[in-house]
Amino acid sequence: MGLVKPFGSRTHSVDPTDSEYGDMVKHQFARNLISFSFLTLSVFSSLSGGNALAQSSGLSVSDYARACAAEIGPIPPFSCNAGVTAVPGDDLGTLLKSLAVRVPPSQILPISIDGRYVGEGPGEIPASEIEDDTRCDRPKVLGGGEGHCQPYSRIGRLPSVGPDGADDDDVHWTYICRRYNLQHNGATVSPTDDLFEDVAIIGSRASTGATCFFQMLGLKSAARVPSPMETPDETPDGHLTAEEFWLPAKAANPGQSDVANIPCYECHNRDPWIHTPYVDQVCLRDSATGGCQQDAAGPVPIVPRGADRRNFSGLEPYSFVAAAELGWPTQWETVDVDIDEDGNLDPAEKCTQCHRVGTNGPGRFNYCSTILVNSLGRDSAFSNRYLSSTGKRIYHRVWMPPEGSVGLPPPAVGETVWEQAHQALYPPEYLDKIVSCCRNPDQRFCVRQTLP
């Protein structure tokens, strides 16, 4: 079986010269999607209300899920397996049962090495040849296990519905099923392997900013991922219950793993959604044609676009459901850069005209020195260790290449011109100040903004 083509309607090896592939890359990286934050640390969140929450020292996944459903919307069960459009759920309540059959199949997140994709089709690289020090074109930013280029992770969307079950475009739920190891039970992982080391869901309501995160860590079957809302009686025989599959939101036992102590907010610190070259290889599919869904901005990514200032004000609200119970921050700020220190945000300050830039959280994960510097193509350690020769080129290394690429030659033959164009648009001293403001927003050239 060949690798599922990232952007097209056919199932075969990916051809990087394909026009639809090129259109997707152009839209995703040269126009509007890359945000200065990350997806791909695990996926959690919070809402702000607490009337559905347990009042004990712990917060179970089911209590947390009900609070999230009240502020955002319900979360159906799904499958990380290839081609599954409905999972067992005869005993589910009417709402979850109706949503479970509406979940589209997950999609493989491709891994390529200098243009050759990892897969089982002709001309593709067998997964057995991938090692923990393999370098690839678009590596995962969130590492773990055996490197950053493990194949066959999967990603998908859940139905956008409100608490009453009605369709609601204000709501987005996205899940990711991650592989960290190259072998399971002595066998090389395959596209149909149902064992994953990490499954995560993130959901958010755009108008209020209310956001929730759910997390599974540890090797488990994801053939049927239970809704974090479902009761044990609703889980089919032979499958894991919600409490068995998901981490608790906050464990009653301080020594137990939970979502509260995984600082999701340290990466998802400017809005819920993080775009990387890795996750933005795939799009929402049109059920009729199999191709990418389109909107005014181009192909629609699986990871929602978030607070892009060309579409929003930049001051959209952001909050976590049950933040107090989780011990997470209850207020957020972003930072702009006044490069010439004249008190105005000028056209030269291009990055923050469109993208919100967060600041470091109080915990252990350093957003500014990982996600932000990677997005700017300024993390030489990451580049040297994980990027292939193709990945080190300007149009891969920098998440936002010269915008529009108007008048530029094809990047493969005009790399020097692209580098010059990028430096002209985004001077190194400006990029240095962005990183500096992220790390220390109290400097005179940093403009702090508190989100509602």
C-alpha cells in the first residue's frame, strides 16, 4: 500500500511537483497559516466555568469533559486507524452516537527525506530504514522516543457542534495520534498499526477562547478512542473506558500522571492552535471529491487557523476551562515588537502584523527557544540534528518564506535569491528582537498586550 497523498484525491506516493501539492505548500507557508506557537506539544486546555466540576482535590477526565462540553461542545469517540469512519458505540447516548458516525477518517502525517516519502509503495522508503538519528524534510517539533522522523502518526478533526448538538462553526476539535517508537512488539510500525504512544485532543470555542486539552500517554490501542465524556457502561466490551484510556485532568494522588502537570499552555500560549510544516502537510478533505476543502485563504488545514490578524483583531480571548482547578494561568498576554522604538508598529514589523507572539510560561518548557526560533529558521541545533538537506533549504527551514514569492524563481534553483528576499523582508535584527521580547517582554522595544 502506498502512502496516502497529503493533499490530493488519490492514494499513492507523493509527487512534490504535483500542482495541488504545490498550491497547498504555497498557501500554508507563503500566505497565512504559520503561527508563532506550537502544535504539537500535547493537546489540552481548559474552560472557565466550574459548575460541572468535581469539588475534590482531583478532577476526573469525565468531570473535566462535561465541563468542556458545556462551554465548547461534546466530544465523540473516534479511531486513529486508517479508513475508519465509525467506531462501536451501541450503548452511547443519542448525541454521542450520532456524532460518532460523522467523524471523518484520520490522515497520515507524511515523513519524507529529500523528497522521498516513507511508505510501503514503489519507490518509497521502508519504515524499517528509519533510525532515531534520521533527518527528514519536515520533522516533528515535539520529539520523543526514537527521534523526530518516526512515520505513521495520524491527525483528524471531530464534528464542530455546540452543547446542544447543533452544528456550530465557532467550535473546533482536533486530535493527533503520535508514534514515538519505530517498533512495536518487535515489529516495525506500519500504516495500519493501531498502537500509539500518545493521543491528544484539543478543542476550543473561537468567540470565547475557552479551550480544553485531553491526553493519553503510554502504548495503547487507539482502534477505538473513547469519548472522555462516556461512562463505563457506554464503552463496548473489549475496549478501554475513558478513565482507562485518558489521563485524569488533575489526579487526586500527587504522584499520578495527569494533564494538569503537562504544561500544555507553555506551547499553546498565544491561542490553541500551533501550525508547523509537519502538521500543515494535510488538509480537510472534501467528501465528494477527496481533494482539499477550500476557502478564501486557500486549502483548509486540519489544524484551525487561529488568531491571524488578517482575519481577526489580534486580541481575541483565550482561556482554559477549569484553569483554577488545573492550577493553570488565568490570564494571557502577547507581545509586539517596535523595532525602531518610535512608539508605533510600522509596516516593517511584519511578523506581528499578522501573528500573535506569546511569551514564556512559568514552567519547564521554553516556547521562545523552541517553537518560536524554529518558526523563524533560527534554531541551528534543531536544523543540524533533525533537518535533511532539503529541510535545511529556505523554503522548508523558515516556516514563513518570502510572502507571495512574487517574481522569485523556483526555490530549488533560486535559493540564494530567496535567502536575500527573506532577509530583506525580515531583517535579522528584527527577528532577534522578536525572540528577545518573547523571553523578556519588559524591554523598551516590546509592546505587551493582555488578552481578554
